[in-house]
Amino acid sequence: MSVPLPQSVRHRPEASRFEIELELGLGVCVYRRQGDTLLLTHTEVPVGVQGRGVAAALVAATLDWARQEGLRVRPLCSYVGAYMRRHPETQDLLAR
């Protein structure tokens, strides 16, 4: 079951993250940019919404932005790595 998202995911480049505000707290997908590579270092959502698609929405938005920017992705966060394995359409973004 998906959790209704009160706001869309927003990009906060000054904080190097994508985030979504929820009643239970903030969900984030944190990155670090190194040249043309986006290192995805951490994804976290409040415990009360885990397993409801919030982290997936954050990662999807982050990967969409990386694609638009022409960046390659290195998933240092285990969740991002698992997400990318489950979504083969993202494999072309992987940094070699």
C-alpha cells in the first residue's frame, strides 16, 4: 500500500538532497556530486512510513534528475542499489 504523499518530492540542491515532508518527519535521499557522477549516499524515511513507497519516490526523483542532468550514478546507499536492481530501466545510469 502506498502512503498518500502530502507534497511532492522536492530538490534541495543547497543541501545536496531530495526530500519530502511527512507528518511523521522528513524523508531524504542524500547525494554528493563528483564531476559527472552522483554518489547516492543515504536514503531515510520515518519509521512509520517505511515500506509504503516513500523511499522509492525519493530515489526515483533523484534518478530522474540525474538523467536530465546527464549524470552517472554510483549507489553507495544499499537501498538505492536495491532499487536500481529492481528497476532495470535505471541500469544505464550506473557509473562504470
